[in-house]
Amino acid sequence: MKYIKYVLFVFLFYYSVSSQDFEMQFENISTFSGLSATSAKCLFQDSNGYLWIGTMDGGLNRYDGHTFTVYKYDASDSTSLVNNAIYSLAEDSAGNIWVATTFGISKFITSQEKFINYSLDRQFKKISKLPWFHVYEVFVDFKNRIWFGTSHLGALLYDKENDKFLKIPHQNADTIDSSQQVYSDFSEDSEGKLWAATGEGLFWYNEQSKIFQKEVIDFRVAGVSRAINIFRIYCDSKNDVWIMTNTDVFKYFPNTKKIVHLLDYEIPNPENNGYEGELLEDSRGNMWVVHINLNSPVKFTGLSEKPLFYKTENQQATDIYFDSFGILWISDWFRGLHKYVPTKQSFIPIHTKVKNYNISRPSFVAGVSQSLMDPDLVFFSSASLGINAYNKTTGKVKSYNLALENGGSLAANKDGSFWISHWDDGLFKWNPYTNLSKYYFQDSTQSINLLDKAIIDLSTDNNGHLWIGTSNGLYKLNSDEELELVIPEGVFISTHFDEDIVWAGTYNGGFIKYNIYSKNIKTYKHDKNSNSLSNDIVWDIERDNEGFLWIATAEGLNRFDLRTDHFDVFGESDGLAEDYIAAIIPYENGTFWMSTKAGITLMHKDSKNRISFSNYDVEDGLNNPNFLYPISAIDNSGFLYFGGQNGLYAFKPEIKSSTPPLTHITGLEINGKPYNKPDQGDLNLELSYQENTILFEFIALHYANPGKNKYAYFLEGYDSDWVYSKNREIQYVNLDPGLYKFHLRAANRNGIWNSEDLVVPVNIANPWWKTWYAYILYLGLILGGLTGARQFELNRRQENENKKLLEAENRRKSEELEEARQLQLSMLPKELPQLPNLDIAVYMQTATEVGGDYYDFNVSIDGTLTVVIGDATGHGMKAGTMVTTAKSLFKSYGSNPDILFSFQEFTRCIKEMNFGKLSMCLTMLKIKGDKIQISSAGMPPSFIFRCDTRVVEEHLFKAMPLGTMKNFPYEVKDTILKPGDTILLMSDGLPELNNDAGEMYGYKRIRSVFEDIAEDSPEEIISYLKNEGATWVNDAPPDDDVTFVVIKVK
């Protein structure tokens, strides 16, 4: 989409060039960086700032400066890319990416990360099955219409309303076979006229007739008689049309019908047909041309007709693009991507130009200074390289043969001479033009001399006086060459002159303020207990125009406010590459350049006076960038020089990219789980009080040097200040409920920050007990409590009065309950039946004073034994009343041989007594000889252990309790008893007993236990079951009555 490329051009090449070749240093990005294939075919930048690259065999790539996200065809996924061979890319107004491929068209829905694929076969009779069918171009015009150029269908226009493609008529189409209807490119002029490159020439779209019409051009006028195959066009800002063929570049003037031949190139071999290349106009109206057979880009300055060739590594170019940050990208058929950053800072290693330079030897530079007689010359001294002069115009270095050892600092004089310090030999003056030299102050008879003093620093003040910093004092050399000791003690390594004040930096002594007229001295040193200098090794001092001193120390950059004596310290946490600062050079617009142990740093401020740092190191051309001493200079043309133990580097600060990066939230995690961002609208987090751990992932899109983009974030409501970092994520843990705002900003490698923050509102809701309605409830409770307290006091007196009455009443009720319990227990049989063929044992433990369980016996005249065991519903007095009733009814009907008749009478009587919901669960059995009859009304199963088979039979009756339903069809079972058989009757007390873990004892467990102990005596069986229950609940009292009746046949 070329018009978007044009709109996004914000930077251009600012060098004035001629027709000679100029060198461009590109960075290659290919599969070793994550690109899916080396065959890069097309590229563009979307509205969010991401770079998209289409390849011919590796699918689609999205690049963020750090990683490539690859999209490929997947036969098992219908939402994947339609084909991996991509010819063209474009973005529509909705932010969707359209992809033209070999066999069809894909639309990438960015918000959903999936493709919608369009099969042209459905409309055009299996067109994709034709040999060499391709979709060559996708183009979005100013009206947001989406056009496609194809190999066999000509031009297609996407019909958004009907989601299909319209085939646009071609002038004289009925006389042209399908193989000639090749549309390979589109371009639109400023008036909205759409041009098309086709297999048969240049065409334009007639908006009235809705067809493409041919523009008649006679290329012979331009001196070209060979066949013309147009495959690329570009409408420039003057509405002229640039035309690229497989062998030539032309410029066509539609208003005058003039055609000019600009460039031709050979096809190197038959395998390369030359149909790869691109035309592009930059923001200053320069036309750029790349072609697979040109090997390097060509520029037509100001849309002129004279080509300017650039030297590059061999490139097989397929596309060219300027992103929104001014960076030039070229896609390469064989080598992926090439990136050129016009604003990249270039550093010149001057030391490598010295004749006797040896890469294996240290190139320590001890001093540097511009000549005051010849501004083109910059002199520098080195222990290994000697004294040298660098000529900025020629770029060459001249070496001088001086018998100097341990040469140190340099200071220039107006006559072209230099003062040169010696670590061991004192002060030396040398004139490179006359080659005269002289040592100074080496006479021990002089009252002031420099013997036994290492000269470390030479500086010249505004009056031309030389100040000499030594290992033992600071000296001043007056204009009459008289030496004066100014400050007698200290190791002086730097000086800065500020009208009548001299600021002197020392080694381990802080820095000193010296008044030239009053000779007053004030020392500033590090004090860990107060606001002070960060370190007492002061390498350099400079002053800005705002009343601050900037002080380079071994532990941070210090800003000293001359009005308040307040120190602010900047270090690695503020963006510096290293806390160790060696030298400072003031530059334009309040900026400072500094040398550090980790390279060279630029300090600058944004429009809001925020300080930031841009760091340059090995990646930027600084080899072993370790600067330990204040060796620096700036010449009158703005070139900067920094020296150290690894040589001398010179550079002219380049025009910085003023375009800040584009920032995006790329991922979110809430409590460690991914959070899906909404497809539309701004991100706004509404979270519960439990969702209080948030991880933000983000990125700054600026491709000059993505690894050196900087980030700052601030969680409003949590952070006390901005946090500066190179990391691309931050996690906030255990946030309190409340309203927050996550602010994010970023800077490019030149320190240009976003003018506006990216803001994500975060609302963590209060738990319900901290909501407004909860507080209303609390207020109501407090008011109620106060009212209750008053009422309590009134009641307390009444309670005291009633206490004695209540105690008396409780004693009366307890006595009555005890009497009722004793009455209830008295209703149980006092003695068990003594029968010759049966052995009987019973057990009952009540859960309350008056229990609900009941058992009884009756022996008839004919010797029939009737046994009942029952459980009244509920507990207490009501249950006791039901037991008393059951006892009376059993006395009346227990001897009746018909169990069913007895059950009917029990139910009738209970109902007539109107006990409400009270009822009686009851099991009744009759034993006569070896025969037994048994029936049950709502009781647990009865177990019979068969001695001969050692098997426990379970007899369970599904029936309603007595007193609930008239004429219920109760069931009676008959069976035979044999010697050794044992019967177990029970209430639900033990089976439904729960232990501390909430586990029920259960009927299966009772049956299993009974099977194990059934051969024991009834008394032993009951004893065992009683102990089982006690153990199950750790001897706690039971929640329900527990009753057993055990009968063994002798």
C-alpha cells in the first residue's frame, strides 16, 4: 500500500550528495534472527508500528524489533495462512492485514490472530488450478477500496458488502486472452486517479465507466525499442508516474505525455527474469529504486532524472520501505532483510590510523586538544603511539618523533604550541610548527618546582593562564611564566573555570571551590549521613546554563545546585550504562556527552525537563569502550573526542530521530493466568478483590536499536515514582482493593520519550465486607448494639430477679425429666425371657434423659416368643410419650399370633391419639419352636447368622413407620432356625454413628463385624458392639439412642 508508505515517511537522508557512489552500512536480519526464510519478498509497517514481512517459502512474519512471529499454512487449520508464498501485503482501515499469495488471498484479523481465506475457485471456475496462477498485488486506495492484481484474472475489486471479488473490465478485453491479463501493481496519484501496471502496458481506472483504460505511451521516444514489460509503477508527489520494467526505469508525465528513460540494468542470467524490484518516494521528494539486478539502491534526488548510486553489500532487492521512524528497509531475495538507520551515531577510531598502531598493544591516550592555530588539527598524546595530529579534513594522522615517555595531558596555546605533562618528568612545551621544545620547573634550586610531582591535568582558564594539577597540589602558571602554588595538598585530576571561581576535582578528596580573589577554599566530600557527593574521586566537572554543576565521579553522575548546595545523583538505575563517569562535555540544548567504563553516554532532557540517557557501546562501533580517565575535547566544528586506555574516538553528534516509539501492552496475567484483552476499545481492568496480582507485558516499537529502547512505568496509587527499566514486563503482587492507573512510556535509543503515556485503568473491587452496603449494615449493627446494651442493662436487673425463679424452675424440670426417664426405663422388661432353646441378651444407651428406643418381650401360653424393637421419632418427652404408648399397645396385642393385625391396630390407635407427626418404627418377630416370623415398619435390617453355612442373612423391609398410613401393605417373612443360629436386632444408633472425620459407621461394617463374632455368646456379641461404637467416636456420648437385641438358638 504505497500511499501509506509515503504518508509515513518522516525522515530523509540529509547528506548533500553528487553522482558518485556513497556508502551505506546496512544491518542484515535473516533466519539467524528468527525470520522464517531468507527469501523476503515484500514488507510494510502497520498502523500499530509492527513490521510485516512476506517471504516466498516461509509464510508471513510480524517483527517487533526483538522477535519474529511466524504465520504459515497448516493443512489441519482452516484459519491458517492460505499459502506460504507471499507477493504483497496491505492494511485496511479496520486494521486487518490482506495477504496476496501464489494461490489465493488471506485476510488476517489482528484482534483474533486468525486468517480468513478466500478461494477464487468458487467465483472463477477453479482458477487456482491453472499453471502459474498468482495474486501479485494487494492495494488499498484513498477510498479504502481493496484492489488485487492477478496473473489470469486481471484486476479484482473486493466487494465488502457481499464478501466477494468483482472482476473489473479491461479495455478491449474480448480481444485479449487470459494469459495477457496480468496486473502486477497499482499506484494512486494525489487526485485519486488509480494507475495499474499490466502485461500489456500502463492502464488507469475510469471511475465513470468502471473499466481500466490503456494509456498510450510510445517508448521509442525515450530511445528504447525493445519490448516493454511493466511490473512496477509509482505516482510521485507531482503526479508523474515512474515505471519499472524487468530491464529499465522510466518517468512518464501524464499531462504532456512525455516519457523519459532514466535507468537500465542487465539481466545477469536466464534464471532471473528481472521482475523483482520497487519504486518509492521519501518525505523530501527523493525517488528510490531497488531492483534484483541493481545490487544496491539508487536515489533520484528531488525527483530529478539523474541517478545517485549507493555502495552496499551485494543485495538482490525485492522491496524497499521507510518505516515511521525514518529507518530504511530493503527485502532481499536471498538474504532476508537489510536495515539502514540514517541517525545511527558513527564513531571514528582515530588511534587505528596511526602508522605504528598495533592491535595487540594497548593504545592508551592520555591527552587530546585542538590546535588553536590550525582548527583542522587535533593533537593527542599516547604512551604507546607518541604525539600525533589528526586532520579532520583528510582523515589522516601525522605522527611526531618526540623523545617523550609517559606523555600525559595536553593544553593548546594561541601560537600553535602545546603544554604537555609528564607523569615523571614535569612540564614540557612543544611547538609542532617550529619543532622547538623546552622543559619547565625542573630546577631543584627554584623555590617552587615540579620535581617529584606527577603532573596529571593541564587546563587553561579564560585569561590564558595554565593550571597544573599534580599528585601533590594545584599550581597556576601566570602569563609571565611564574609558577604559583594555589592549593598545597591533594591529588588534582580536573579543573573547571567559572568566572572568579575555580572548581577542582581530586582523587579521594572530593572537589574544591576556590575563589581566585579572596583565595577562600571550600571542600565538598562524601558524607554517608547527609546529602552529599556520591564519591570522593572526582574525574571531571562542568557547569550548565541553569545554575548546576555536573560532576563525574567513580560512583555516579552528580548534579550540584549552586543555589542550595543540594546534590542529586544519577546512576545505573536511572539509565546510565555504568556508575563510573570519566569525562563530561557540554553540548547543544542542555545536553551532555560523557565517557564511562561502559562506553559513551548522551544525557538529554525532554520537553517536561525529564532527564534520560542514551548509551553507546560495542554495538555502536566502540571497540573495548572502557574509559577510565577524563580525556576529552570538543573542537570548533562540534566534533567530540574521548580518549582512554583503548584509544581515541571522535564523532559528530548526528541528527537524532525525533520520533518516539509506539508502546503497546502485549500480554497480561492475572494471578498467574493469561488475561484475554478485548477485541475492541481501550483496555480497562475490572477485577475482583481476589484478582490482585497483575503482570503487564509491553513493548516499545522503534527499530533503530530495539535493544536500547527504554521503558518507564508507574502504577498510580501504588508506586511513589516512575520506575525506569530495560525490562519489558512488570508484576505487581497482592495489590489492595482500590483504583489504580498503570502508566507506561518509552524512549528510543536516543532518549526521545512518548509525549503521552499509555494508561490502563485498574479497578480491584472491595470484598463484600468492605462495600458501602456492608458499612450500612455495620452502622445498623452498632446502633442496634447500643439499643441492645441499654435493653441488656434493663433486662439484667430483671434477669437477676428472675434468676432464682429460673433456677427453681430448672430444678423442677430436671426432677420431672429424671422421673420421666426412670418411668420410661421402668417400662422396659425387668427380666429377659428364660427359654430352654434360646439365649437372649439386650443393651440400650439413651442419648437424652428420655430415649426414643424401645424393646420388649412376650411369651404366649403356647410357648411363642414375641420380640419387638422400636425407635420413636425424635427424642425427649415426645419420644418418651410414644414409647409409653407403644408399650401399652404391645401389652394388648403382643400375644396375638397375627403380626399384620398387630401393626394395623398400632397404627389405628396412634392416629386416634392425634400425636401429629409422631410415629413409631418397629420390628416384630415371633419364634415358635424352630420357626420364626418377622416383619418391620421402618426399622434397620435384621441379621440372622446361619451357623451351618457361616453366612449372615439380611432381612430388610421397605415399609412406613406405624401411625403414618392406614392399611399399609406390611410384609411378613417366615424362615427356619437351627441350633447355633444367631439373630441381631438393632436401632439406627450404631450404624448412623459419625466419627470426628464425619464418616458413618454404616450397616456394611456392622454386618461384617457380626459375621466375625456371631458364634460368641449374646452377651459377648453385645459387649463387642458396644466397644466398637465407643472406639468409633473416641468415647464421646452418642447423638442417638443405641439398642441391640441378640438371640441365639441353643
